[in-house]
Amino acid sequence: MSVYTASTTAPVNIATLKYWGKRDKSLNLPTNSSISVTLSQDDLRTLTSVATSSSFTEDQLWLNGTPESLTSERTVACLKDLRALRTAVEARDTSLPKFSEWKLHIVSENNFPTAAGLASSAAGFSALVKAIAKLYELPESMSEISKIARKGSGSACRSLFGGYVAWEMGSEVDGSDSKAVEVAPLEHWPSMKAAILVVSADKKDTPSTSGMQTTVATSDLFQHRIKNVVPTRFIEMKETILNKDFAKFAELTMKDSNSFHAVCLDSYPPIKYLNDTSMKVIKLIHTLNAAAGETIAAYTFDAGPNAVIYYLEENEAVVLGLLHELFGGVAGWEKVDKEQLTLLKAFPKEHLDYDITKGVAKIILTRVGPGPQDTEQCLINKETGLPN
Ligand SMILES: Nc1ncnc2c1ncn2[C@@H]1O[C@H](COP(=O)(O)OP(=O)(O)OP(=O)(O)O)[C@@H](O)[C@H]1O
Ligand SMILES: C[C@@](O)(CCOP(=O)(O)OP(=O)(O)O)CC(=O)O
């Protein structure tokens, strides 16, 4: 039997202007445009291999070594769109094998915890869609492909690009203009770094999908956010990226994280993702910026208590100096030259709240990174079509 395979890696992205709210649930169409930074795959990545063969009897997915259902509405929608595009390719060249009619085997591995508030669904769906697009030799642009990933998980559309990415909400009812676009490539502003404080927490109680539904249906503040706040912020944040204006970028990022969590709390019943440790991290970063006399670090939080702190490489010594003082005991510092770290002299020692230390389980130190990458590494046995 002939087994055809393709593999790709894909990154995580962390929004600096948050997607929160859908205007169409089944198509994953958002109520506002959003912006994100794609993170390096050296630290967080999904590797996905796909295979097709006329002898396969059903679509199958193995995630981190375990068979998973492929029957969710979202995955079904992605596979349907990809097969439709492949059908068009086959119609143009009738000599091609009829992959569009054959079943798929998908094998995927995340090199970081799945479903733990680290955006695995974004990396996972972008990898899945990109790998199949590669297998099917689809000619569509990355923005076109991003519309399919969007149906898997909204934020996944942004993981199809590296660097700085916007998801334009679009206005069409069929979602044909709701897609990811590059704001600036990684090379434009390569000095952006990110420290992820993985906050010890139980599994989050409100998944993003249902959380946003509650917010859209019940929060008055949300209407203000999508009508009066985000549209201007979207334009301003793109400008700060193009101008490499970190202070302004950081301010907008922090304000948007706060705005997102405010509309969550304004939902009825309220949704609370931040915990005491998250709030202490917020205070810490504001104290650091005040002590530095300029904004050198920005916090942002998704639908959970983990903090992502963006900063520029040139300020690494003092940003990580502070984080190391408080969280030096947790895993994740292996790559760092501790000799280079320093606590800012102006940082008020009475604000060093060592109580915060126990709330953090580990730190992930990473940076802005590229989009999905082709790889020769294949998780599927080319003879059997099954996971290696
Ligand atoms: N590599 C992958 N391939 C296919 N699907 C994946 C992959 N990784 C994750 N997923 C899907 O995403 C789901 C996890 O999404 P979920 O939103 O619960 O967590 P998360 O994205 O890690 O966290 P958060 O959305 O809070 O940042 C998994 O149950 C699985 O369905
Ligand atoms: C807070 C967020 O991380 C929400 C992400 O939501 P998802 O993309 O996970 O939601 P679905 O479209 O329902 O799958 C903000 C963001 O990434 O922009």
C-alpha cells in the first residue's frame, strides 16, 4: 500500500490584544480583531504528521500517544474545508491521486502541557491544518489557510504566521474575510522576549468557548469594549509594533489584558481567571516599571492565572533579575547566565513580596519566533500508516 505523509511544526501565540467574544459560534467569527506575538518553537511547539492512503478505513488522531476523537464539530469542519480545496486541485490535474476521498491519520505531539492554559489548541489546530494543506499541496495563501484553522479554534488562525500577527475580524457572514495577516515578521523586531510564569492552579473552571458566550450574552461593559475600546487599540497597537515602540506597546498590552479580565468579571455569573498570584504579578510589574522610570515590561493573562511577561532583550538583566529574585527556585532557569542578572537598584525592597514565590510552579523563558516550519521528522510509519 502507498502511504503519503507530510509533517510540520507550529507555534503557540499569546495575544496582546485579546480575542474574546464570537459573533458566530460555529464559524468561530469574533466580535473584535486581535493581535498576538508568535512564540519560539524552541520552547513551545506542536509537531504534527499526517498520512493518507486508499487503504485507511477511518480518520484517526493520536495526540501525545493517545487516540483522540476526530468527531468534534470543529475538527470535522477543518477536514471538510481542506478536502474541498484538495478536490479543486484534483479537478485541475486529474492525474493526481484522489487524496480528497481517502481517510487521514494524524499524529501529533506537543512538547509542553496540553490543555493547561498554554494555548495548546492554537498550536495544535494550526499544525493540523498546515500539515494537511502541505500533504494536499494546496496553493492557497497562509491567510486563506488561517480561515480553516480559525474554525478549529479562533486563536489558532494567528499561529500560522511568525512574528507579530493580526486576526482581522472581518464583516462577512460566511467568515470569508475573517483571517490572520502578518503585522510584521520576526526579523522586524527580533528582540521581543517573553517569560511565562506558570502559576500553580487547578484546571480552569470556565473554558474560553463557554466563557466568551456568557460575556457576550450578559456583560454591558463588553459592548463598550468592542465598540469603543478595541477598534482604536487595534490600530494603535499595530503602529507601536511597526514603530518598535515598546513602552506604548506594553501599555496597550497591559490595558487590554485588564480590559479582557474586567469584562469577564462583568459577566453574569462572573468569570474569574486571575488568582492572588496573578494580581501580585501585576503589581510587581507596575512597581518594576515605576522603579525603572519607563515601561520595560508588560504582563498579559489569557483564560487562566498564568502570566506572560513581554520585555526587550536589552532589559533582560533587570527584568529577569527581579523574576529570579522571587522565582529563582523554580524550574526553567537552566539557559540563563545568572551572573548577568541584577536587581534594579531603585526597586523598593519592601515591595519584594516573597509570599508570591509559592504560587509559581515553573518559568518558561522564550522569545518571538517564526511561523510553522516544514520538517522531515515524521511521527508516522510510512509502511503501516500508524504512529511510530
Ligand atoms: N497537537 C494537537 N493536535 C490537535 N489538537 C490539539 C493539539 N493540542 C491540543 N489540541 C486540542 O486542544 C484542546 C486543548 O484546548 P484548551 O483550550 O482546553 O487548552 P489550551 O489551548 O492548552 O489552553 P488555553 O486555551 O487556556 O490557552 C485539546 O483537548 C485538543 O482537543
Ligand atoms: C483569552 C484568549 O486566549 C482566548 C482564546 O480563545 P480560543 O481561541 O481558545 O477560543 P475558541 O475559538 O473558542 O477555541 C485570547 C486570545 O488568544 O486572543
